[in-house]
Amino acid sequence: MDRISELPEVVLQYILSFLPIKQVVQSTVLSTRWKHIWTTFPNLVFDETYFDETLWSTKNKKNLEVQKKIKALFNFVEKTLQSHRRQRLHINKFLFHCTARKKSISYVETFDRWIGFVVDSDVEELNLAFGFFGKDYILPQRVLVAKSLTVLILFKCKLESTCGDIYLPSLKKLSLCDVDADDQIFQNLIAGCPVIESMMFIACKGIKSIKASNVPKVMAITLKSNALESLELEAFNLYYLSMQQVSIGSGFNLLHCKNLRLLSLCVVYISEEWLNNNLPGLALLEKFELKICFELKTIKISNHHLKSLDLDRCSYLTEVEIDAPKLSTFIYYGTYRASISSNALALSQAIYNLRCLNVPDPTDVEKIEFLSKLSNSKLLELSVERAENAIIPKEFRETLPSPSYNVKHLMVSISKSFTRDEIGELVDSLLWISPLPDILSIECSNNSKPDFDQISLKMILLEHFIVLNHIMPSSLNFLVARMSSDFEAREVLEDAKKVSNEAQAKNSSDRIGKICLKVGKEMACAEDDFLS
């Protein structure tokens, strides 16, 4: 017998838990021991790797071979559950994802029976996803009173409670996506989960309000694409709240969420009045994300615990006032004509996105003014569509002071192609923006195709660091997703070594420590052996 087979049964089951169900079954051919392990396996996962979505396509509806395969797959699930039931085995996890496109009485009866089996087996984690017919599939009532459930995940089904009883005393995680029920059932469901820790409602039909007053242990709530009219939370331990694609009105009350640390609002209709009424009460908030908000013109943030602020594509924003002495990360992607006032920000990271949608590109003066507000950042990242977006004209560079003199790591991310001339101008502009960075990084996305097959890295570095008398950063990173086949990593490495040696020979005071270049997945590094 092999050594693996000699391991304790609980260890073997743990190993099998990482494999798709088909591979778990295939392991039974190894020995009778493995066959026994499978027949007592507590995690039953019948997902998309088991029920191939192509089985349910219209063209296979009358294909006898496909129909036989579907029947065989269903029979296997049936036999597996029957075997566990006969042995009175505990089922830890049951996951069943079936994307059947047409409702069938036989399917409904089969699913009801299987769900009954697993509930009787004291299942702890129940994850069910149904196909297009699921919008008419009514989840068996017994699921809503299962005492053993700790995790309940449902996709595309209906909830009904004729007797009105919903009680899940052990449930800690609830996730409902495209689930249909009336508003009262949703309220009863929340009220019937006294130890719930995480709730997620996505595109649920019928839900109009969420009132959570008896959920002392809830720590995370996610709401997306729901037609909510009100949200009343008395969740004193709530740590994370995310609302997406929601119209947030006066009926949304967060005043009792005193311990909230992370608040994320994305694709929302929101008013200044609501923010002014709710944000001041979130004194312990550490991270605030406001993305793609509509109508909001001004925002005032005063929070002495806030560490991260992300303002992303709030197109109508004209005034931002920040009073957050502990703020360490600031991400801004929006209109550059917005007035941003703040106390002295000693940021660890600032990300300035120059690819603003649906508004004119900022002028060079506006770029410089905005960069000056981020001058105390340790890491400054500029995200641009084209290299020219980050290039500051020479007349400004010769007459104005550098806006971000204290930045130690300057990084530029470029999404479109650039030329040899642009890379030269770009390097000059970056070293004007931040004259003495320890690290300078230029990153190209997968979509960009720099003209690297006609330029030598050696020439770029020599021209723009030595000939123009720039002090070289201690670490220079070129991160390039695509290069031509004849521009191999070893050639880059050789050029980097030559540049390092020539620069050292020219001026021993130049701070040249490390040159790193990433070509696809390969990293080539050249270090000066004679430098500390």
C-alpha cells in the first residue's frame, strides 16, 4: 500500500476536498480504501465542472446521447445521496449548480428530494444555483428552518413561507442572488438569523427595505442592484458595508453603525445632504470608496481615523474638502477642475488617474496644480492612456518648480502605444515632476505596443540620464508587457550592465544601484557589484 493511502481518513478527505468531484470519484480505482473514503466523503460538490453548461443547449434537446448523459449524471447524484443517507453520514457541504434552461416537474421533484436528504444529514453549508427555470423554483420550506446550516448561498430561485416560520439559529453567512420573494419574507429571514455575520443581497426581486435590529454579530453587508427604498441598520459590530447600483435616499440610515470601518458606494445616486448626515457619525471609518456617483457636486470629509480615500469617476464633483490627518492612501479619478482642499497630507500612496471619462483632458497647468497637492506622497502613481498625457511641456519645466519634489517612488502606467521620442520626453517630464526619486517605474499594459524593437534601452538611459545630466534613481524599473521577439531579456540585461558601468565611469556620485526590467514574465536584473 502506498504511503498516502496510509494517512488517516480525515486527512485523505481533506486532500480530496481540493479536487473536482469527477477526480474524487476517479480516485476510487486506486484501492478499496480510497473507495471507502469517497463513499463517506462529507463534501459533495456538483458544480459546472460536473454539469457542463452545453448539456442544456437547445441543439442538444433531442440528442439522445446527451439526454442519456444527463440522466446518468442525475442518477450518480441520487445514488451518492442515497448512500450517505443509508449510512446516516453527516454532510458538511452540498453544492449543486444546474443551469437547465427549461422547467420540468421531474427536475423539481428531484431537487426537492435531494435538498431534503442533505437537510436531514445536518448539512452545514448549502450552495444552490439553478438555471433559467429557477425563477419559478420554490425552495423547500425546510431549508429555512434548518438548525445545522452555517452557510446558505442561493442563486435564482423563489422563497415562500406559507406558515411564516423562518429560523436559522446557526447561520453565519447568507448570500442571495437573483432570488424572488416579497419584502416581508426578506425581513423575516434577516430576523430569523440571530448569529448572522455576513449578508449579501444581489438583484433580489421584491426586496424594498432592510431592517436589521437584532443582528448583533453581523460584520459585513453587501447590497447590489436591489430596488431598495430604505435601509435601517442597528448593527453595532458592522465592519464592512458595500452598496452598488442603488439610489441612496433619506430612508438609508447608518447612524447606528458606530464601528463601521469600510464603506464602499459604487454606481449610486447620492445627495450631499445624505453624506453630511451620515459620514460624521462614522467616526471609526478607515476606508471610504465613492465610485461613479451621480449628481454629487461637493463632498466634505472630516475623519481622524480615515486612512484610505478613493474618489473614482464622480463626474459632477466640483469641490472636495478633506480633513483626515491619518490619511495614507488617496486615489483620484475624476474631473481635474474640482477644487480639492486639505490639510497637509503625508500620504504613503497617491494615485492620480489622468484618463477622465466624458470631460476634456486637463490643461498642463491643472495637472501641475493637482500634482503639487500630492507632493508629500511617498509613492505617486500616474495612470495615463497615452505617454503624452504625462508629458509636461519644456517651457513649464524650465520656469516652474517641481510639483512633487518629495516623492520617493514615481510610477507611470500607460495603456496605449508610445514611440521612442515620447519615451524620452516622458522620462524628462517624470524627473521634473519628482527630481530625486529612489525608484522610477514605467509600466505598459497588455494593450500597448511600444516601439521597442527600434530603440535600444542603452540609448534611452544614456541620453536621458547621462547626457542630460540627470541623477539616476537608485532603482529604475521598466515593466513592459509586450516586446518584439528579437528584444530578449538577456539583451536587455547586457544593455543594463553597460549603462551601469558607463554611468559609474562618468560620475562616481551618480546613485546607480539597481536596474530591473520585466519582459513578459521574465525579470532581468543588473546590479553594481562595486556599489553598496
